[in-house]
Amino acid sequence: MTDLFLQFKEKLIELYYLSSALAVLHWDREVNMPKKGVLARAQTTAALAGVLHEKLLSIKPFLLPLKSNLDDGKLDEEASIIVREVWREFEKAEKLSTDFVKELARVTSEAHATWAEARTKSDFAKFAPHLHKIVELKREEAKLLGYKDSPYNALLDTFEPYATAEEMSITLEELKDFLIPFIQKIKNSSVKVDRNILKGEFPIEEQVKFNRFVAEKMGYDLGAGRIDVSTHPFTIQFHPQDVRFTTRYDKADVFPALMATIHEAGHALYEQGILVENFGTPFGESISLGIHESQSRSWENLIGRSKPFWTYLYPELQKEFPEPFAETSLDNFYRALNCVEPSFIRVEADEVTYNLHIILRFEIEKELVEGSIEVDDLPKIWNDKFKEYFGLEVPDDSLGVLQDVHWSGGSIGYFPTYTLGNLYSAQFYSASKRDIPDLEEQIAKGEFTDFLQWLRKNIHIHGKLYTARDLVMNVTGEPLKSKYFIDYLKKKYSEIYKL
Ligand code: MG
């Protein structure tokens, strides 16, 4: 390795340590900070973000010669990937002027506040001018970054590197063609599932204990992490040895917290599985939001809502919370946990209808950025699509187009990564069952080590060594297909709903 490369790597590692400090501030804001600290914290964050931005630009004298070495094929494989990935980030940062970034931050922070108010009052007209401005800026951003075919590609690439809108459209269209009639079949089924049997009274301290127990059982290392409470559950990493997540408790229902814990622990296991020696380089980073989400969804849905998992965990749950579970059979419990019902709010949706929520958003935001629809028409477009896909009339915009925070924060191109996560997870899971033939017997005994080791070996330890596309190919032998997820839903829900 050349001196230049080593110096460059040192600079990178310093940059990562600094961004960890920013991440700690973010975690603290969501978990600990008193209300009155908001403004000062925003200033601290902005100041540190400025320092980081300058630091990133200061690697240019190291990066430029390495980039020409890369183009001339003079770097070994490891250095090539590091330089390629850092260059991508650097180029993006350089293409967006400081003025543009500041303007976007200003517009989105105002938009966020107005959106929150507009949502409470279900008043889209109030939010519309802000969204209009955001869409304009995002179109501008796409232009500055450069793109092929659709400006949406430039935005999608921020969240799911190397993915394209065209591929997404094909995959999601296939999924949609399956989901709409399948959900209709479930609706018409004679099997009626009552989710209310899961409700009861669950003291928070006991829930906390149970959540910790489950996370540790999955393999989450509490010596290198913490579980706290926040309004919206999230996972955050400062280093592979300090990966934290949050959940939220409901006294009347044990599942919002538990499923959030299983989901976030899935994210956290990915970050704890990154090799410490790779910290500070792209090999110490996750591949994409879609791959990250595949980890959380594998644990939350494929494992955490499965019969084998509850064969193991249900007796533990019954022991901890005899009221209301002692009298409920595992079969009834399992059905209730997997109740499918079209509803208005994405974050409350079951795993079948969930993806239709995403498809609807993807179609709308793509057209919005491409300019084939306009902001003022969104409520009507949203409600018409909702009626078509879910068979439900949206009663007001707070249950419709205003429900999600993403667009108000300028996150356009983010939504599809949720469904990508589901698709990746099903394809990976199928490969893991091929490699571990008795996987489901293990899970039914509460043994998760082999599965976690499989994820570690095949996904976690690589960091960004592979792109998402190559990883899926390497691990499963095929490119990403919606087939695996569709087959999974078909099998599971045909059984539950006797279709
Ligand atoms: Mg997630």
C-alpha cells in the first residue's frame, strides 16, 4: 500500500470519528434532550456539520491522484473499492454547492414544521407551497448530480446506490399485480382474525425486561449497545462497538414495542457485525438502505412473525404475561399476530398490505420529480390510487397524502428501499434455508446462532465490498426477484386464511 493511500485512509478514519460525534448528538436529541434544548442543539449540529463538510473537501489532494490511479487500473482490489466509494460521496458533496445545501436545509426545516401542523389539521393546502419548493429543489439537485433517463435515478441513488427507477418500476409492478388480487382474496376469506385478543395490560418495566431478553436472544450485544425509548424507533451506530437502538412502549399492547425491538435489533446486528478493523472505510459501512432494511425485516417478519419463532417464544410470553395469553392457543395467537387488513396508515400496516403503501408512494414521487404530475393535484391522485389499490375511500389528508414525514424532509427516493428490504429479505432467507437445512427447527428451539452467523458471513462482514446487486447475486445465485417474497406471502397467508 502506498504512503498516499495510507495517509488518505487516516484522513478517512478521522472523518468517521467526527461523524460519530454528530451521530451521538442526534441520538441524544431523540432520547434525552429537554424540549428547550432544540434550538441550541440545531446550532451545534449545524456547526459540526460544517466542520465535517470542510474536512470531507480537505481530502481532495489525496483523493484526486488516487482517483486517477483507479482509472488507470493501478490500485489493488481493496483500494479500488475504497477509492471508488469515497469518490462517489465526494463527488456528490462537491456537485452540490454550499448555498444549495443550506437552502435545502432551510426549506425542509420550515416545511417539516408546517407539515406537522398541516397533518394535525388535515390541511394539505397549507403544506402544498412548501412541498412545491422542495420538489423544485430536488429536481435541481438531480440536475446538479447528473442522471441518466430519469431525474428520480439521481435521488434514488442517494439511498440505494446503483439502483435505477426503471428496475424498481418493473419489480414493483410485478409485486402490485400479485398483491391487489391477493389482498382481495384475503378480504373475502371466511376466516376472520381478531387482533384484539393481543390486547391487555402490560406494565412497562416487564415489557422492558422482555424486550431486552428477546434482543439478547437474537444475538444483540448489550455490552456494545443500549436500548432506549423514543417517539420513532431507530438504530444508530457510532462504531461497531457502540450500536444503539430505541423502541416505544404501549401499556395496552405488548407488540408495538416488541416488534419494533426485533426490527431495530435486526438493524443493530448488521452494524455490530461490521468488522472493527474496517471502521472508517467503506468496508465498515452498510451497503444501502434496502440491504439494511432486509436485515430488520428478516428478523421482524420472516422470523419474528413465523410459527417456529413463536413455538419457542410463546411459552415465554405466556409466562411473563399470563393475562391475556395463558388462555389463548398458539394457533390463535399466531393468526392474530398475522392479521391482514387494508388500512390507511403505512406504519401500522401488516406485511402483506404494507408494500402497496410503498408502491403508491413510489409511483407518485417518481412522477412528481419527473414533472408529469404537480403538487396541487396530489390529494386527488393519492385518493384515487388508494381506492384502486386498497378499495378504501381516504376520509381526509391526514390519513392520506399528509401521513408521512419523508417528503417534508426532502427525502424523495427513500420509500422504495422499504420494499426492497422485504424483497431482499425473502430471497436471502430462502438461501439461508438452503444452507442451513434445519434452520426452522433451530428457530423453534430458540437457537438463532447459526442464522446470525450466516448473516454475518454472507452480508455483514463485507461492508460495501459488493454493491447490493452483486451481493444478492453472490449470496443467492440470482439477481433480485420479487418471486421469493411473493411465494413467501402466498404460502404463509394461504394457510392462515385458507385460500
Ligand atoms: Mg428499518
